[in-house]
Amino acid sequence: MTNTGGLPGLFRRWLEGRLPLSDSISLTQRNVYILPTGPGFMLAATLLLLLLTSINYQLNLGYLLTFLLAGSAIVGMHVGHGTLRGLSLSLMPPEPQFAGASAQIGVSLQSGRRTVRHGIGIAFMGAAQWAWTDVPALGSSTLQIAFALKHRGLQRVPTITAETRFPLGTFRVWTVWRPAAQVLVYPAPESGAPPLPSGEPRADGATTLQAASRGDYDGVRAYRRGDPLKLIVWKKVAKADELVSRDAQQLQHSELWLDNRHCGAAEPEQQVSRLCAWVLQAEQQGLDYGLRLPGLEIKPGRGQAHKRRCLEALALC
């Protein structure tokens, strides 16, 4: 089912507009659809030809073969429909990603049936790549599917379709599902971004006095979990058997502010991309940094939580 314009595209938009937004769905006879496949239509034409030939020549074995194949196709139709019916699908919360990457979405399939469900495929509607699995009896299975992220901001997870052609391949049984989840897309960091800007003088102007009051002389302090290895004073570790780190904040002797007005880029999207690259650089170097955007100021800090807050602000600004 592809969006190639014309009637298929109009039907797809009409169908998606009628579907509710939900991160889980239970498949029943009301939301599971079935149609013959190409081989199914060929089988129907062959059965019709066999029936006409058997009638014309009064072939008892021809009748037997025709009705045997027709009965097998009908049983296969019911088996295929039952493979999806009663299945529950749940979307796993997507993680934030950078623009230009692919978002991996996990879909969990749960079955309460006492027999295995074979040959179930999951894909985004209109996509060419499918993920296939068998769902065990009274168990679950998880599939990963991906879609491209082109722009920063909040991007809704595309419509998902699940299908099976088990057991004979003569009927396509499918469902359509619109997840409510959205993916937070960070801006793509600028490739080859310039070095970090110079810091601004600290507002307190008493770095040395504060360091002395804490016992952090010469920019050295006790090791904190998460400190980069390059900040550890290995000579002091070897001499005193004491794990200490250089205080990057004191080594800066200034406050690092990442300001969109002073990043040197003309286009707004280029500014956001450069600021994103600077956030990653500052975090990698273990520096304290703040972020200034129109109508928003994030005070200097560091760590994963601070980085996520800055990247989220850049994604939604």
C-alpha cells in the first residue's frame, strides 16, 4: 500500500483521518481487513477454469480437485484472519534523536492464544522495508522499525501497518494503526563547527576565595562520578593514592555562555545547528556552560540532565 498520488493517496489520507491516535491497539474483526493477493486472484481464475472444464467434460476427479483447492483456500483465509485477530500491539516510548538520523521504534506484539502466530510483519505505511516475526503461544515478540527524521522539533510517529499472508499467501490480512507518540528531534550538530567562544567574566569575581573556602586549591577537587578521565590528576593519584580531578569550572576562570546572537551564523537554523555542536563540545570537555536563546536563558551547568535540557530547548525554539 503505497502513496503514489491519485486515488491510493486520497484513500490513505481518508483512512488515516478516521483512525484514533493511540499507543496501543487490540485487533478485532472490526479493524482487521482481508483481500486476495495476486496469487489469490490467479488461484481463483484457475479454479474457475477447472470448474468449467469439469462441467463440460463431466470429470468427477476434476470436481474433486476444484472443490478441494477451493476449500483449502477458504480455510487458509480463516487461518490468516485468525493470525492477526486477538493480537495486541503496543508502542515502546521513542528516545530523542538528532535530525538526519533514523528513529528506531519498538513495537511489542502480545498474544493470548495457546498456539503460535506465524509470519506477522510490521512496517510504516508506505515503506518498503518490513520486519517479520512469529509470536509464541501465550507470549510476546518485539520488532524494531525505523523512519527518517528530517526536521528538528516534535515529530509524530508515522502510521504503522501490520499484516500476514500466512498460511498460503493467497490472502493479505492487515490492519492500520496511528500511534499517538511523538519523537523529540534535536537539531543536527554543525559539522566542523568553530571552537567554543571565550567565556564571560564571572559575576561573583571571587573564584580563588571560594575555591579556598572549599579546600579546592589550584583547581583540584575530589573526584566526582562522571568526571572525564582527562581531568583526573594521575600524578597525585600515584603519589597520594587519592583520586582527584581538576575543576573545569575553576580552570575556565569565566562563565561559558552559548548565545545565538554571538555564534556568528546568519541563518536561524544554522545558528541552532552551531549551538547544538557547541553544547556537545562543552559537555565532552567537562565544562560548565549556559545557553541563551530568545526568551530563554539556561544557567551554566553540566551533566546529562543539563545537556538534555539544552538540546530540548534548541529542538523546540
